[in-house]
Amino acid sequence: MAFVSTTDKRGVIGDLKYAMGRFTNGASDTGGDITTGLTLVYFISLQHTGSSAEASEPVANETFPFSGGDVTIVTGAGADGVWFAVGI
């Protein structure tokens, strides 16, 4: 199984947009691209989910603010989680 990202909700807060969803890695996958649907991403929060602790936190491999909408993330092998992005 390859890296998969889903968008579960989009909305507006004041003059900013947000998007949130989930990401899933295959057993040996260590991240991939999250398609936020935002034109400019100011912030993304990543958090692992599951029943056991991960050795390292997921990180965004971008410099913010980030133009383009697809944010590349790096995770531990096989780690799954949730994300929340804010931008325009």
C-alpha cells in the first residue's frame, strides 16, 4: 500500500480557509504529498494516530508560507495520522 491522504472537511475562518483530513502510510512508506486544496498554505499541523507511540513526529518538508497547496510530509515508516492546514 502506498501513501494516501484524504480531505475530510474544508471551511472558512474569518478571511482564511482551512482543510483537514487523514494520511495513511503503507508498512514501509515514510510520507508523501497532502493535497490541501489551498492556494497558499500558512500553517499545517500533523499528528500521528494509533494505539502506540511513534519514535518521531511527522514533519512538513516545506518552507512556510508555502505556495502550491500540495504539502510534502515525512513520517516514520508505516505511521498514520491527521492533518489540519490554514491558508488562502
